[in-house]
Amino acid sequence: MATKSFTTDLRFNRKSATGLIKALKSSDRKVKRSAPTKVKEIKDQESIRMMFSKG
């Protein structure tokens, strides 16, 4: 069922189409960007394996 989300058809009604038009028109607003904080670089292979292992 994972592929179901890729095969669904998008359907618009009057309300959702109006909302889409408003969103596209207001795309001239600036995007607020922020730098990530409290980042730790991990180079140890064992630490990386433990992050992705189950349990």
C-alpha cells in the first residue's frame, strides 16, 4: 500500500482551488531561514551503526 499515495488523483473543489491561487500569488514573501543549532558531527562508524540499528 506504500504506492497508493503516489497513484491518487488530486481533486480540487472551488474552495481548495481558491486557496491554491492565493498561495501561489503570495509567493513573493521572503522565506525565514535559520541555522541549525546544537549540531554534533559524528565520524565514528560504530556510533553511526548504533543510531540506525533497531532496538
